Amino acid sequence: MYRSIILILILLPGFQPLYAQKISSEQTNRITHNLFEYGQWKSLIVEGKRALNEDIEFDSLHIRMGIAYFELHKYMLSIPHLNKAFLHKPGDTILLEYLYFALRYANREMEAAKLLEDNRLVLNRLLEKEFNKKLPGELYFTSGSVISSNEKTINKIDIDGENNFFGYADPVSSIFFLNAGISHKISPVVNLHFAYNHIKVNRKEIAFKNNIDLRNEPHNMFQREYYLGTDILLKNSYYLKPAIHYLHVAYQTAGFTGKFNSLDAAIYKPSDISINSMVYFLGLSKYYNWYNLGVGLSFSNLNNNKQYQAGINWTTFPTGNLNFYTICNFTVQYQEKGRFIADIKAGVSILPKLWLEGFYNFGERTNFVSDNGYTAYNMQEVIKSGAGANILMPLWKNLELDLYYQFMIRENYYTTYKNSTNFEHINYQFKTHSIIGGIKWTF
């Protein structure tokens, strides 16, 4: 018995290599070739990952894995393998075709166009048709309204306080906006975005004294915005994104001056107010396999204040395509004090041509810039948090219809005077509901 145990211990190491033997390059080539021939895409990817983990790498392996991911509609995951193979086989038109359509189906149109531009001498007949197409552009319109509980909320508050001396507020009743824009590729590596935004804000000045409604005066605020942004494709899937955004705000109000006459009656003085603001943004992003990572910096002077922002954007495609994606934005803003703002969104394709998105955001938004400088929130009311859902519906090849719903908790303030010189700003919260429709035409 003792000798048997000794013999087993001597022979056992000899069996270890049979169990843990590393696969060779020749074996990997033979196995993946057979799997490729029979279209066993999932098994091919498993075998390919195993080989790469053991530092076995060759052009044919990347070609097979890239095509396997492509055939499984995991386009983001196919691109790195096809790119590596194409570096060593730039004249392979079949490989070029797979890489081109992988980029297109991954919504990386600029990289696809640049690929054809750089390889025009080796295009096959199918890709020649793609190359001769006009550089695409987009024309889009969005419009909607914001329904606010601000006025309803303030009417339930005793704004002139315990002393009933005087109370004043200027709540928002509703908001209407119209946005139009055009996006056009002026070259395979440069895409320009122009947009115009018109906003009408309906407000109502409210004043109380001795619990008597002294003033209920509607007035409007108008805002016009002009945006110019650029996407510039650099090397290795880097994108540079500079943008500028101009805002003009104008309104007339018979506003309360904050003063009282000798009879303690509030003094009002009509005034025309005009504010011009600018936003400057610079972003840089890069695609990595199944995700995109970006950073952005902005400077703005909204409402005659100065804002500095720095943010990071992380977009993931866990399924390797556009069927499921997540978008996370984390921003630090400084205006008199620091603020942290987070936006989290997820989208899923629930039907072949129907996407559903849901989002949640938190963090105090005041004079806040987002969407690569495209959106500038400059209203008096502070956004505390929000959530919503979007429906994206490509109706035809060149036409898309979008519907958006947003729910937000916002904060405003009213002013209570204990006497003619002693006053206090008191914050209160209210809710808003936004319903937005959009249409996009690709030409």
C-alpha cells in the first residue's frame, strides 16, 4: 500500500500537463478555422478568447473573431479585431467591407466615411456605391411645453408672513419652446451642428399685504439661443468636440423695486431687462471596444455670473450593439460654490424599430451646461432632481419620430417682509412635467 502511494505521487506530476497543457498557435488556427467554416460563431469566440488570454495572437484569429462578432450583431466588439487585422491586410476588400459596415451599424458614421476615403483605391463594387453617396446630414425639430405647479404651490403659502406686512413672488406658470437644428458632414472627419432655440416663459408677479391679494400681474420672458458645435475625428477613434452657444434673454416687468413709500405701500417700476450670455465648451472622447469615454470642460457667464464645469461621460454597449446602452454623466460645477451633478440613462430596443429610454438625474442645477454645450439651463428656479422616459421611433429609412417626458422637482423662493427694511428669502419646492415631441430627417 505504501509503495502504491509513492508510485501515484511520482506519476501524478506527469499527468498535470495533460490537464493544464496550453493550447498552441497551430491548434488554435485549426480549431477556429473549422468553427469558422461551420459558422459556429459563439464557440469560435470562446476559443478565440481562450487563445488571446494565453497570448496567442495572429491575423487570421482576429479576422475570424471580428466576423464572428459581426455575424452575432455585436458590432462594437467586432471593430477592434477587424481593425487589428486590417492594419496588416489593408488591401483585403472583404475585410474592408466588414469593418465599414461594423462601424456604420455601431453608429460611428464618421469613422466609416474616413475608412472609405482612405481606401478608395481598393474599394469593391458594393463599397464604391457607398463611397459615391452624398455625405449625410440631419434636419431636426423639437417642440414642447412645461406644465408647472409653481403658481399653484405659491398660492397655498402665506407669503406675507406672520406680520402680514408684505410678501412678493414671481412664479413660473408655463414654458413653451421650439428648437430647430441641422447637422451636416462637410468632410469625412468634420461634422457641423447648427441649432436655434426659442423659449417663452410665462410668469406671474404676485404680491400680498395683510393677506390681501394686491397684485396678480402676468408677464413673459423670451429667450433666443444660437448654437454652433463641431465633431472632429482624430486618429485612433478620438473625437474633438468644440462648441459655442449664445443666449439672449429679454423681458419687461413692472417689478417690485424692494422699496416702500411713506405709507408702507410697495413701489413698482416698469423695466426692460436684457441679458446676453455665452457658453464655451471643449470635449474629447474615444471609443474602446464596447464603451466610449469622454471628458468635457466649459466656461459660461449665464445671468451675469461665471460658471466653470468639468465632466466625464461614460457610454457603454453591454450587448456590443445599439440594442442596449447606458449613459452616465458626472459633472462638477463651480459658481460661488461647488456642486456635483449626475445623469444616468439606459436605453433598450424593445422592438426592431422602437427604443425606450429611461433616465434619472440628481444634483443642484443652476446656470448649468450639458449635452456638449448644447443645453444651457439659466432659469431662476433650481432643478433638484428629475426622471423621465423617451421613445425613439425610426418610421422610415430617413425619418425618425421621438417623444420625451420629463418630471422634475424644482426650487424657487418668495420674499417675506417683516417691515420695510427687514426681509427674508424663503425657498419652496414644486413640480414640473414636460412633454416634448421631435422629428428628425436624414438627407
